[in-house]
Amino acid sequence: MSEKKRVAAYCRVSSNLEGQQSSMKLQQKVYEEKIGANPDWELVAVYSDEGATGTMVKKRYGFMQMMEDASEGLIDVIITKSISRFARNTLECLESIRELQEYGVQLIFEKEGITTGEAFSEMVLTIMAAFAQEESRSLSENLKWGIRKRYEQGIDRWVCVYGYTSNEKGKYQIVEEEAEVVRAAYHLYDSGKSMGWIADYFTKQGIPSPGRKRWDASNISVFLNNEKYVGDIRLQKKYTVDHMEHKEIKNDGKVPSYYIKEHHTPIIDRKTYDRVQVIKSMRMRGKNQDATGHIQYPFGDYVICPHCGEPLIQRKLEIQDAGSYLCCENEACGQFILLSSFVSKAIMEAYKQLDLQMLTKKLEAQNEEQRAQAAYALEYKKTYPEFPTVEYYWLDDLIERVEPGKHTTMPIVAKMLKGKGGYVEDDRTISIYWRCGIKTTVFSGVKKDKDMPQCVKSLVLAKKERQQIERA
């Protein structure tokens, strides 16, 4: 008696949809019955891949297991429904067939009626595999066309996002427990905390992370960058380069994208969302800046040059152990410079001087906007009598602009003149213009010659010259 042939089957469906899964189970059952009904065959296994593309072997784990078992001599024959189910990539299809032939494995393609090893089979397979690959390309293009047409009409595809679920109508529905975590992330970042700090805080609180054992800064970054949390949606953020690789890349204008506002119920209010985007941009170092770069947080563009009125730029540079300085980069006005620490202290001092009586009086102002801003500032002052640091959220809520004095009077000279009975107009001040219409002017704190703009500027220029020499 001749030995039975060890026969396996391979089947694949390209998606995880319920209908496709039912088709897979049916295929598996049919092959098991078919192989079992042949007295000369012995069933090895039915290998399968669900939701796997036929154009890339490396994504099909059932297929790879079948090839490995064949290489170990466990299979004599493989049955599959068609060439397109076996592979849609012509090159990979032929390479896999030749590899199986080297192992002594015969392939049967039922739909095409082809059995490998027969005359002309490889030529026919080459032609048929090429047709299968072209069919895959055509299906891919039709699918992309359909998706883009739906995007044009504002019809989105549901994508799972933390904080939301899809209801029976396919609409975004808030998951309140997760939404509270998203709100906390926005609130903490808006209040001056870093992404890493927030991730560590969530981990310590024992809050489950989305799909990971531990929170990290990338989780928080995804939250803060996602427009879905403000109720908007951007369609076609990414696109597939080709149907072979299935690699998605960021859409940088190669294909149309669509932004729809107020698409669904928001988790984050728009003011907070917009401010968080500003804070993120302020904290990023400029790509085209010099080696030190610049970080605008927390002042943004609120501090203006006393000479030309342009916003001062904050730069990181070690000068007399000071972390940063604010400077005007307009050469026409003399490039005013002031250490950031003096501006921070002056703003906090001005806030302390902003008393409840002044704000209450402003509630009777004729200007309706000033009245509203005064009421807002009054609530702030009652809740926070003082602030330990300057953070962008309260600066943005309360301050219209910050204007330093010109700082042209050197402290030592001013002291000498005053000692002789002379009068010197001291411009070493910083004026804070509050949104409610109040102006508070405080001493900047610059008491030494070395902290004056002229001296700081000379130190900055000297350091830049040294850096240029070192780079050369």
C-alpha cells in the first residue's frame, strides 16, 4: 500500500469584519471535509490569515507557519482556493511557489485548475499572478477613491480614540471615565506641567494607560495633538503610498485633506484646546534658530520692546548664571535686552498689588468688556491671592501686555546724582497692562550695572563671538 499524502490547505480573508470571519470558518470546514473524504490524503492543518493583506507575506503569520512546516518536511500537498488568495504580489507568489517546490511540496489552485509541477504551470502561474497583482492595485485604487469621495462629503471613518466610543448610529459618544483623564491632561499642561510630569502623575495615581503598562510623554502628546477632543475632525491625515507596501505616511498636501469643526460633542472646550496648542509651540525650540534655540514659554508675545513695540524673544543662554533673557531682535531700535527673571518677579509683584478694591471699582466701568474682565480678574484674585511662578494660563487670562522701561539710567550714576540733590527720571520699571483696564507699574529690580540691558547685551555678543570661533 502506498503511503498517504500529507495535505494542508491555506485560506485568507482580507478584513476582520463579521461577514469575512464567517467566510473563513466556512472555508476551513470545507477543506477539512474535502481532505478527510479523500482516502489517499491525510490532513496536516488548515492554515489561515484573517484581516491580512495578500500583497505582503511578512504580515501573514498563518502563511509563514505553513512555509516553515513545509521546510521541515511535514507537508506534501497544499490546496488553496485561488492565486489571489495565496498572494497578490507576483514576485512573492512565484518565490513562495519555487521555495515549496524545492521542499518537494505540490500546490493546487482550485479556481484556476493549476497544479505546480505540470507542464507550462509556471508560465501560466506567472501570468495569473500578474493579473492578481493588477486586480489588487485596481481594488486598492477604487477603495481609496471611495474613501476620498466620502471625505469630500464630510463622512468620516470611525477610528478608535481614547475618551470616545461609537454608538449604535456610528456617532462619537463620550466615555466619561476616560474623558476625565483627557481633561486632567489638558488642565495640567495648561497649568505649566510638562508631558513627562503628567505621565508620571497618571502612573502614580494608578490610572490605566491606553494599551500600555505605563504612561509616557508620547501618550500625553497624542492627547494634546488630537483635534477630536475639541469636537473637530481632520479627514485624510495620512495616506497609503501604494497597494504593495501598504505603508501610511503623513499627508503633507499630496492628497486633499478636510477639516470639519464641531463634528461631535467635545471633551475639551475650545479656549483650553487653542491655548494648549500655543503653549506647545512656545515650548518647542525653533528648527531654524541658532544652536541655543529659543523657548517663548511662559511670556509668549506679551512682553514688548520699550523702543519699537515689537514682542521680545526669549532665549536660553547662560549669562551670569541666569537661565534666559528677553531681547528685541530689531536692529533699528538698538536690540533691547532684559533678563527674564526680572520680568517674572515684576509680573508677580504687580499681581500682588492688584487689590480687590481696585477690581471691585472697575466693575462699575462704562466699558462692558472691562467690566467682564474685572469680574474675571476678581475671581482669580479671590482664588489665588498670589502666584509662585508666572504661568501662561493666568498671564493669558489677565494681562494685555507687559512693557519694560527703557532702562537707560545706570544705577550707580543715578545714585550719585541723587546724592548731590539732582533729579533723575528712573526708567528701570516694568508696566503691566491688565485686561480690565488697570495699569500697574513696579520697579524692575535692576539695581546693578551688570544687569542693565547695555551690559547684558555686551555679554551676549561676547558669548556669541566665542561660539562662532569654536564652531569655526
